Amino acid sequence: MTTVAPRFEAHRLGLHDELAADAQDVATRVLVAGSHGLVGPFPGAGDSGASCGTCLARRWQAARDKSLRDALELGGPSVAVAESPFLLAFQRDAVEAVLAAAEQAAAGAGPYASVYRVDLESLEVRRVPFVPDAECPRCGTARDDVPLRPELTLAPKPAPTVFRSRPLDDYGLETDAYANPVSGALGTSMWFEMTSRSTAPAYGTFGLRAGEYLRETLYGGHADSVRVSTQVAVLEGLERAAGLRPRGRRTTVHASLAELGDVAVDPRVGGLYRDEFYEKNPHIRRFDPQRPIPWVWGWSLRDDRAVLVPENLAYYHAGPVTERFVQETSNGCASGSSLTEATYHGLMELVERDAFLVAWFARRSLPEIDPRTSALASTRCMVDRLDMYGYEARFFDARLSFDIPVVVGVAVRRDGGLGTLAFGAGAGLDPEAAIAAALCEIGTDCLMAPMRVGWDRERYEAMAADFTAMYGLHDHPHVYGLPQMRGHAAFLLDGGDEPRSVAETFGADRPAPPLADDLRTDLAHCVEQVAARGFDVVVVDQTTPEQEALGLHTVSVTVPGLVPIDFGWLRQRAPHSSRVRTALREAGLMDRDLRDDEINPAPHPFP
């Protein structure tokens, strides 16, 4: 076997950590990973060309499995013992031919950049669309985080009851750019729940490292077709990536709360963990108002001023685990075709979770809604479909402090078997849309619950007996798939009044707010409702360059003082929240605050 003098420069992947801060630039457009040559990236039609070999090397490594990533990122560099056996003369000829034709081919392949994978054993060539890496040190355009008023522009709605200004197809998503085995921006592939009998879910995962911890992030879409579910999944994956840590922007403020004063959001208002958590997790540092921490800029919609938010509250995977005095979630993060649209949906999620958690931990009986009186045929049909599969879809009016419709949905297995309960919720100015959102969640989850709970039933049985054994997000909904957990929801499911129609529930006694033709008007109404109760609404723009290229925006909305959602028993802040105790009195539903012994001792079931 002989090799020849190189006619092009080839960069070997899998030897060094391409994601390291001091990683070498990759100036070539030919990279070799085992028996594959990667040629590109080359700009697509109308593409600015802002991508490079370093981008491709970073995307390739980010899409590898945990074992390889740990070896590269934690284990140190490797040394090649010889030249690649896959770069003999005829293989180089093939790569050169692709290199010569690629630029013209990519320009005609569509708006996305192109990478060509050459199988150096069979010489098969496959094009994959490519998304540049916003964090690329060679061609990325990171900017300093500075205080900016969000441009909450007019956002005309297609109809008063439609809260998305653009249809999915308008984004021109080439979904293979985000999930492919070469350089997928959101992982190597997506998979589909082909056994689902209600929706056509699509899922994917990608990994993001913080210190030694490589977090696997799940994203998904739940619609009536695989095509739409895949599009929704990609948008959710981009939203997740935007919310995990700042991308394309540099955090510039590092100070203590004591130094910043009232320009900063005090994280103690949103709640910290109890002492027991920090005692059992001594590696996690408590919040200290005297200790400097990173902050990002946000904007108070109530006060119309710039404010600072702790970075680990605005981004839920930012910084080392040891510095996360609170492990936030994606609660309040949302995307849209404008900052206005994204902010509306982020605020609705906060209102929804707050209302549900207060009802759950206060064990508040909620007025039931008859879903068969819905004006939407799609809602009535899905309710009938779940009934055919042995589930009763029940819905409850969870409005509390605000007149914004909040609907809690529960799928109840009629025979009481495994997969007993599945919970979901929705919030929005249109009550029909809120019901539909709650139904989408329970309709997808309930039919898969028997299988998911059955896979790990022994562990869930242990959780049902000892709530401190609950650690992760999926533990909360899955443990309520056990028949013995139904009793914890008896306050909601048993003994209430007869269900009322949708029209009666949101009729003259407590009507839903009027619907505008523009989302900015709807958002302003919601902000006024929240501010009238003494709460602020703070918006942090998380939009990444990858999203900007699509005309997308993502925000993190924070309302300090609303009940936060947490996963894992020791991390629960809601049961110890003052709002859980005072909210019913403040809403005029009780004449006193709740006592500690009246708080629901069971974990919430929210997915």
C-alpha cells in the first residue's frame, strides 16, 4: 500500500477536541473522519457564505456519541500512528472531483449551505444541508450582551383566534440540515412514534457540555402528520439550543446583587431551594447576594427599563453545575416569527404553570369543562378518539389571578390500569386554543404511558413509595401512570360539579378577554393583567444567529413571584412558595391563607 503526496490539505477528525477554546482553525474544505471524507461547506443560493471548515469540524464532533465526545473533550488529544489508509490515489481523485464540482452544485441545491460526504470505501457521495455554527471562533459573529429594548413590533394575526403570524412552511426549513449523521445542528437523526394512535410525534436529541457533564436535550413535535411534527420538532430544538446557554452573544456583567441594586432581578423573589437540598448537594453553591455571578440583560415590560437577570435563570444550562444555585427549566422560553409573538407565548407558559401548580399544591377543586361542547371539530374528534382507546379526556378551568384562560387537561384510563393518568395544560386568550393545547399534550402522552411506565415500573413503584427517589423531568408524569397514584389527584377528579359547556365556562360570569387582530395588542393586555397584580414581566432575548437566518426569535420570559416549576423532589420550590399559600385569598377564593398542613404533599404530575 502506498500513499501519494497530497494534492489538497485534509484535516483529520477524531484526534483533537474541535470544540476546545484553543482548537486549531480548520482552513481546508476537506476533512476526514474514519472512512468518510467531508467536503465543504459550500454556500447555497443567496447564502452569505459565513461558514468554514472549523464550523464543520465543530458540528461533526457535537453530533458524535457520548463515548467519543468524552474521550476527545475530557481525555486529551490523540496521535495518529499513520496516514489515513482511505486516502490512496484513487480516493484522492474522487475527493478532488467532488471538490471541483461542489461549489457550483451547492449554489443550485437551495438556500442552505452544502457538505458532501464521500464514502472512501464505496465512493458513494451524499449531500447534506449544513447550518453554520454560531459559536465558531473563525467565522462566528458573537457580540457583547448589551441592554436593548425589545422591538415588540406589530404582529398581524391571520385571524383573531390564530396566535402564529406565519405558517410553518414559510420558514423554508430543510429539516435534514438539523438532524443528519454528518453534521446535524440538532443531532444525528430524528425518530418517530410509529405506534402512536393519536398524533404522529417526532423526536430528536443533541448533546451540550457544561464542565464534565454532557447534557442530552430532547426536543419533539406532536402534530397530525410526520411532516408537520418534524418541522415543529426542529423549531423546538432550535428553541432549546437558544435557551440552554448564550449563543452568538457574550455575557459582559459579572457582579454581586449587592453591587447592582435594583437594576437586577433578585433570584430570591422567584424562590431558592430549601436547606436540605444544599446539605445533600454540597458541591452546589448557594446564592449569596455578596458573591459575584454572571448576569444577562433583559427588559422590564412593566417598568420599560433595562434590568439584569442571573445568567443561570435566563439560560438553564449556563455555567458549571456547581454554580447553579437553582436549576431552571425551559419554562417561559418560547419562539415566534417576531419578538412580540415569542414573548406572548413565553408569558402564556408562565401563567399556565403558575395556575396549575397553585391548584395542585393547594388541592383546589377546579370547575370542569365539557369538551364535547367545543366549537372545534378537531377537539371533539380527538376526545372521541381517546375514548375509543379507553381514556376519558377531562378539562378544568384553572384561571386564578388573571382572566387569561388556563385549561388543565387530564386523560383518565377508564379501567384504572397502567398509564392511569396523563396531565397537560394550555393557556391563551382564546379558550378553545387553550383546550386544544392541553388536549395535544394528553392525547400524545396517555396512549404511550402504559408502555413507558411499564419499561421501568420497578423504579416508578419505588418513587411512589418514596418521593425523594424522584430526580428527573420524566419521573413526574410517569409516576402518575401507576394506579396507586390516582388518589393524589382525587381533589381534582372526584366529587366536583357537573361539567359546564365551553361557552358557559368562559361566558358572562367570567368572560375570556377580547381578541385583537394583532398580537402586540394581545400581549399588551396580558402584561397589563399581570402587572395589575404587582408582578413584573421581564424579557431576555435569546435569539441565536441560526434562528435569525430563518426569521425566528426566541425569548426567555420571567415573572418574579409566580410559582416556578421544578423537577426532582428535593428541587421543589412550589410547595414552600408563599404564593401557593396566598394566591387563593388574593384571588378572592378564600378568606385566609393556606396553612402548611394544607399543602399537597405529593409531587406535581406535570410533564
